Amino acid sequence: MLIGEVSRRCGVSTRMLRHYDTLGLVKPTGRTSGGYREYSTDDIRRLFHVESLRTLGLSLNEAKRALDEPDFAPADLVGDLIRHTRRRIAAEEELLGKLERVDAASPAEWEDVLRIVGLLRALESESAARRQQAILSQDGTAALPVEALVEAILSEDDPNVAGALQWSLARVAGPGLEVLADGLDAEDADVRRRATAAIAAIHTAEATAHLRRALDDPEATVRGYAALALGSRGNVDAIPSLIELVVEGRRDVEAAEVLGLLTTVSASADAIVEVMQDTLDNTEDAPTRLRITQALAEIPGIAARRALDRLAHDGDRTIASTAAAILNTLDRGRSRRRRSGIGTGVMVDDTRSPKVTGA
């Protein structure tokens, strides 16, 4: 069979057939009297073998080795091909993901495309400073690749970069919030914590609803982030978790301040003091009792005052002196307010006390 007919029947160009001949990959067995290449049945069979190997991703040299070397191990080659193909697929999927993120940002000009690509590359940098700079340098009016920012914040360990990402996502609260909320269902507690912290930076009704859901998280750290954010927004659902923060000594000063804030927007002071008093009565752990004593300084009302009066006579000298100092500060504040009302016809009787950080 001459080269032209082989090309038509096998679908391989005459140019490629000549190249195979030059490489010794598929050499025609004979020549016509006019010097033309003439392929035998075995030659055609070998050609089909070559084309089959090429469809598996083998190079021409690898195909020649596979056909000519008797000790060639097909299993080793197939294993190499599998690994190579997986790497190529992963690279293609990564490229596809980047293209989808660029497309989602709806760039209007090539300059926008290049800016987004630059941001995506910077987010992959090992330098925290570079990641942070890339985020903060974004134009406030420019479209942002929301999903890429969310993916970055859910894996970001550097607090400065995380803060920059939270700021950036807060600008696109709508789409960014919905993607962030998916992080609340992650198996990894760190991912849920990062998602909660990012949602806390978004001040919308939808964000508040997601934070309420985070109050039921099995991880105490996640509940703490949600409680501080919700309490700061006046949501009384956060009270149990805020008291938990005080008792366990995690961000207890912040939690006490937020508890005090909540008493100004709801009739919750007595209930908060009741839970604190119950904890005081049922624990002998001195650091825990001291934290609760200090937290009572933030709670207004008679119930907190009575609890502090009792603690001023506590058997633990540190707790007793701390409670006494709080009461003393409270009384001085009330005296100053009363004096300021003389001659004005105004009597101020705010029982809130300033924060006391120690005895």
C-alpha cells in the first residue's frame, strides 16, 4: 500500500508518515520500482499501535520504546501516564477556577482583567505582607473576585491579612456573605471560626441571622466570636455564650463589656447576675470567681450591687478586695453625679460603674 492510500485509510498525514519513517517508528517494508514507500500489513498494524499509544499521551520516543524494547514494562509507563495526567488535570482545573473568578468579577476592560489576575496571584504568595498589600491596594469602586477572597479568608492564618480580607469582603456583603455562610458548615473548626469572624464584620440582617446559627456551634471559640458580635448589636441571644466566655477566661473583658451593653437595651441585668451568682456558688476555682467578680463591675442595677456586697466579705482576700474596690469606685461615681446635679434640678442616678481591671 502506497503512502497516499495509507494516509487516506488511517487518517495520518503523509507528512507525519514521513516523519515516522525518519524516526524509525514506522518504516515501510518495501519500495516500488519507482522508489515510492510501500507499506505491508505488518507496517499498517504497527502504525495503528503507534496511534493508539499516542492517544494515551505517549511521546513518539516513548511509543518507539514501548514497541521495540522487549523488557519495556507497560505497567510502569501507564503509572507514569496516570500521574502526569492527574497533574495536568489539576493544573487545568486551577486555570479554570481562575478564569471563572475573573469572569465572576465582570471585568469591563483588559486593565480590570489584569488587576484581578494580579490580585489572585498575590493571594497565593507565601508572603503575608504581599497578600495584605494586594488586598488593601484594591480600588474601592473596582469589582472583586468574591469567591477567591472567601477561599482566602477561610484558610488565612495571619491576623493582619485576615483583617484586610474581612474589610474587603464587607464591601461586597451580598455575594460575599452567602459564600462565607457555607464556611459555617465546614468540618474544620478553624474554617468555621474564620467564617464567623468574617461574617461578624458585615452589619446586615442576613449576617446577624448567620451569626445566630453560629451560636449553636460545638466549638467554643466559634460561639465566642458569634456572641461578641451579636451582643454588640444588642442581641440578647448571645448572653449565655458571653457568660461562658467570662467563666472560661476567653476574651472575658470584652465579654463583660458587651454584657453591660446588653443591659442598656434589654431588661437582662438581673438574669445575667443570677447566672453569675449561681456559678460563683458552685465553683471553688479562684481565677473563675475573680473574673466573675470583675465582670459584675460592668452590670448596672441592684442585683449586681448586692452580689458585690456579698463578695466584699468573701473568704478569698483577692476577691473580697476586688469587690470592695468596685463598690468604692461605684459609690464615688454616684457621688460625683449627684453633686453635678445640684442647682440644675437634675438628679442623675446611673448605677453603671467603670471597668475595674484589678484589685
